[in-house]
Amino acid sequence: MFLREQQGLEWAGGAGSRSLGRHLVPLADRSLVDRLRVAAAHTDWVPDLGQRIGTRDWWRGLITCTALCWGAWALSPGWRPILGYTAPPVSGAAFEETRTQSIAPLALGATTGRRMAAGALVRPLAETPERPQIELTAALAAGDNLRNALQRAGVGGDEAARVAEMVGGAVKADELRPGTVLSLTLGRRPTRFQPRPLERLAFRAAFDLNLTIAREAAGALAMQRQPIAIDRTPMRVRGLVGPSLYRSARAAGVPARVVEAYIKALAGRMSIGDVTAADTFDIVADQARAATGEIEVGQLQYAGLEHDGRRLQLVRWGDQQGSGGTFWDANGQYERQGAMGMPVAGRVTSTFGMRMHPLLGFMRMHKGMDIGAPYGSPIYAAIDGVVQFAGRSGGYGNFVKLAHAGGLATGYGHMSRIAVSPGARVRRGQVIGYVGSTGISTGPHLHWEVWRNGRPVNPRSIAMSSVQTLSGDTLRAMRAKIARLTSTPAR
């Protein structure tokens, strides 16, 4: 880049010549040493001998390797042994003095400190004395009882039975949980051939009770109860569903089994896939908090969800016979939905529809479903009903027909034995017979038919639905429970 002033001066030269640019200054020739140094720096002296074998670079690398090997051999000190210092051997008193102050494994005769010879007052013991007391711990195993655990710890059988009887007056034997830790103190025994007496036993008999059994001055065992204060305020957790209802509830501190019960309760009233990230879940479960810091979370009692401006409220209500301890809504309704259950444990060998008959050899309408099962397997009633027929029925063999509400009827054929009689009422899951191969049959299986208003239908197409409703004092009591649970402060 030329400056304007410099360009004008260059054009304003003499008359003899005009310079169109700057003259280049020739570089001085490098010396031989410099040229060799540059060439050596740009030469690869250690190429990979596994590549380009036979080339000039390969031969150069081989020469370099040979030179390095020769140099290592030429500079090696040889195979002369190196002499080391060895401590002089000791014996006698010097050896004993040295051994007491050295560090060595016990298996090689190590000792700690100086050995002192026995004096005139030392007398050898006939036997090693026992400790006056032993403190130890034991734990109840699965399927174990208190008596067996005490006997394994060294308590005598009679004393272990007496302690178990004393504890049984405070708590039931089946309430002692596996893993309960027993802290024992065993006293001095009269002889080596007798078990040690129990001096003290302490353990947590229940979530709200500690028990201590100690030996009194008179020698008898006495039990002391130590109640533990329990706060039974329910646990309530509210929060946004977010990307995952399960993960959000777990992150809020709800136990996994409570979250699973909550999702199952919602699934009975709505599709879980309809729950959005903007919805709000509300979970209330039983909780017991001990004064010692332990926490126990019980059953789910309330399942709430705010979805699309609507509020779904489900509360646990009812006994085992009435509703199975399931969830009712705030209007006092309990709805049960689902497909008809399988009447026998087995695999489906033939479905409903046209098929080639295995014995008759031509296409024929199969009005039911065949379920293969081992001979003698129990057959259960699919739903509640009344036995309309029970006996022999042509190609069906031993056959049972049940009449149900809503114009439904179910039939069970090829039984080996019938377990009900006509006119009897049966409940869902009750055994009505056993799998066999009577009638026109190729092997042990159950032929299951379903009729709706007298017409055969596919058993898998039947969806069962039942609605129960509360009223009066029962409905008011249930709503009072909802109000009590939802008034619990959420965390």
C-alpha cells in the first residue's frame, strides 16, 4: 500500500529513469551449519516402521532405532550385582528385646510390649472366668416369634416362655413385626451347664409402645410400658400435575403405593390420559407421626383432581362387603365398570364366531369361547346370578346355566363335576364346577357362552357397569369426612 506523498516523490525522480516500485533487498546466503540445522528439524527421524516398508524414510527410521539400541547397550553398567547392607543376626536376650519392639504378624509370633515373668504370687487358673454380664441384640425373623428369638440369643426355654407370656398381655403375638430389634442383657450363670438368666429386655413392641422387662431385687421379672405419643394428623399433598402425575406426586413426598392407589381411584372415573399438566392433584392419606421421629403412612383416604375447571372428589367409604373399601364421589355414588372376568384360569383355544368343528369336520357357528385348562381346575361364576340349570345337556356334557340381571345369562359346559344346584344364588368368584371333557369334546376345557336377551354374544364384548348411591345419614357422614379431610393443611 503506497501513501499518496510517497507515490508523488517516486514519480518525481530524475530524467534518467523512473522507479515504478521499491527495490527488493537480497537475502544473505545461509551457512552450511544453518542449512543442516533446518534440514534436521524438518526430517522425520522416527517414522512408523510398520508402514511404507523399504522406502527412504523407513530405512532412516531403522538406522535411528539401531543407533538407539546400540547406545543403550554401550552405556549399560553390565550385570554386576549390587551389594546391600544386611543387619547382623541377633539371638538370645537381644532377640527377645528386639522382637518385643518390632512390628510383625501375630501368626509369626508377634508380641506387644515386654514380657514379664510370673512372680511368686501368680497362680494358674483352672478355667477362664466368664463375664458377669453380656449385652447383645437379636432380631425377629419373618415367621418367627419372640420365644424362639430369645432362645436363640441364649435365654433358657422356661424363662423365654414366661417373657413371651408377659409380652402377650401387652400386644398380640402377630403384631410383632419382622425385624424388631431386641436389646438383651444376660447375667451371670451359676454353672457353665446352665443358660444365663435374663437381666433386662427392651424393644419396640408397637409403633406407639416401648416395652422393658427387667429383673427386680427379689429376682422376679417385671414389665414396664412406655407409651409413645403419636400424632395422627392426615397427610395432605397438593400440587400441579406437570409433565407426569406420578413423578410430580412422588417429588412432593407421597409414597409410591399411595400414588398408585390415587391413580387407580382416578382411573375408575376418568381416563388418565385426559389429565393435563395444568391440573391440580389433591391427595390425603392416613399418617402416624411418633414423638421419636418415625412416620408411618397408611391408606389413601381422599383423591381429588381439579380438571378443566371441574373438581373431582373421591373418598374411601364403605365396608368390605358393600364396596370393597373403594372410593365414592361427593354425590354419594359408587360406579363399578369393567369387562366380565374369566371363569377359569387357562388359555383361550377357540374364540366366538365361525370355525371348522374339530369333530364334525365342517364350518359351524361357535356360540361361545373355549378355555383350555388342566382337568379338575375350578370354574368360577363370572358375575352374580341364580342357577337356572345344572345337569347333563347333550353335547355340552355337564352344563350349568346362570341367569343374571339385565337380561344376561352365562353357560358353562364340559364340566367334570357340578358344584351347584338349580335355584341356588351364586356370587361372582364362587366355584360352580370343575373343568372336564364330558359331551362332545376333544380334551379338558371349558366352553363358556353368554346370552343377552336370549341371543348368544361374544363374552369379551360384555362390559359390566353398576352404580350404587348413598342417602340420608350415610351420605351426610360421608360428606362430613370429605370436609374433615380437605380442611387438613396441605404441605
